[in-house]
Amino acid sequence: MFASGSRNAWTLSAIALGRLALKTQSALTRLWVLGVTAFGRALLKLQSGAMRAWAFLAILVGTFVLFLSRVFGRVFAWLGGLGRRRAAHPELIDDVPPPEPVGTRRPGGGVLAVALAAGIGLTAHVTEAATTYVVLQDVSGGESSRLEDANKRVLSWADPSPQRALLQRADRLVVIPVRAPGELDTVYAALFNAEYPGSQLDRFAFYAELRSVLPSQVDSGWGTGLSEALRTAAFYLRDVPDDHGKVLVVFGNGEDHSPTAVTAEELRPALEGAVVVRLNAGLEERDRWTRLFQEAGARAQLVYDQAATRLLTVEELRRDLQRVAER
């Protein structure tokens, strides 16, 4: 009986000790959570107070600076008016040198005209640099492993930051899918057609819309209707103004299973003077498309195979396009 009682007492004491430990752990955990929460709220309060104080000081300093600028402006205006009033009475002026002849005046007054001319020249350069990019995005079954990389590449050209984007202000981007033969909607073929804006907010909207319409998966149909896509691209390129640049970008290995292959005569009104950029180009069809685009009047062609396309950066593509334009 003594052994049985000792065992029961030990069991009860162990259970009581375990419950006490659990309750102590729970209380300490709650205390820690409450302490961390209170500390975090205190930091947020301090941050909010510091931001309000900083905003108040910034507004106060700005108001004071504006006040000083107005005071100094009035003082200088008063001094200028006093000088003009003295000039109106010749008897108050002593030893004033005669005005310089026109031919011997200092050339400093022409700085404004030079700066204005430079600004106008720069503006004109930016205005005439508009380019229309028509991108043929291959979504046929054979491009399943390259579609995601192609989408990222197109998005990088339209980056909201103008320093990182290929597009410039007023450039137009048109994206047309290359589908299986007979699957391309020739009425509403373009997935995207918009002008790269100048506003930062509009550029973010431009980028978001482009990302939402790019194809995320390839077609289930067999074959590649490249000729159909090229005929559709010709509709967008033939109406580009003569003083604008034209760039046709073709993704894909060059396979074409269209019932009727496109001819150089069909593409000549659109590709006359244009630059053709071929990405993920295959070796088998390379010479065929090179001859076709040359006969269609393309000014130059930039051809990158799969390995070169994978490592092609926006800066390298921009440099290559500029090199072609300077020829």
C-alpha cells in the first residue's frame, strides 16, 4: 500500500508540476507578445510623430524661404525703380559712360539665344525619333520552352523607367501573335497597340496592360502560320509616317506552315526602309527569310539565334539598332 500510495502521489505531483509549467509558459508567451506589440506600437507612434514634425518643419522652412524671396524681390524692385528714376534726371548723374556701340557690345547677351536654339534642336531630335515596333510573338506549340523568356524580353523593352526601356517617348508598340495556320484572327489580330507615354504613371499603366495581354501558354494546334502574321504586320507598318522609324521583330525559328507563303511583293509597301530583328532564329530557315526581307526592301536585318537571344540585353539591342540607323 505504501508503494501504491507513493506512486499515485508522484503521478499527481508530476501532473500538477507539468500543468504549472504549461501555465507559466503560456503566461510568459502572452507577456512577451504583449510587450513586443506595445514596443511596436510605440515605434509606430514615434515614427508618425517624427514624420509630422519633419513635414511641419519642411513647410515652415519653405514658407520662410518664400517670404524672404518676396521681401528681397520687392527690395530689388524698389532699387531698380530708384535707379530708373535717377536716370530720368540727367542732372543727378555724374560721369556716366556713354552707351557702347552696337558693334562693340559684349557677346554675353547671345547666351539666351544659343540656349534656346539648343533646346529647340534637342526637342526636334526627340520628336523625330519616334519609331513603330511591330512584334510577332510566336505562340505555336514548338515555342513552349521559349515563350516565358520572350514575354520577359518584350516587357523589358517597355520598362516604366525610360533609362532601362528600349522604347522612347512617342514610340508605338504593336504585338501580334503567330498562331497555328488558320487560327489568327485577322480582324482583331493585335494583342497590344499603344504609344509609349511620357508620364511615369501612364508608363506603369502601359507596362501593366502589356503584361496582362501577353500570351501565357502556347496554342494546342499544330504548325506555325508565320506568313499570316507577316501579312497582318504589314497592315500596321505600311501606314507609318515617312519620317518615323519602322522595326519588325520576329520571334521564332522561322518555320512556316501557312497554306500560302507570303511573298516579297506583299511585304514591300510595309518593309521599305524598315529594320527587321529576328530573335530565336533557326539555322534551317535563316537564308530563306534573309532573302525575302531583302527583296521586300528592308534596310537592314539583325539576326540572333537562340543562344544569342538568351543573352541579349536591352542596351545591346539599342546599340545595334543605332548602329544600323547610322549607316
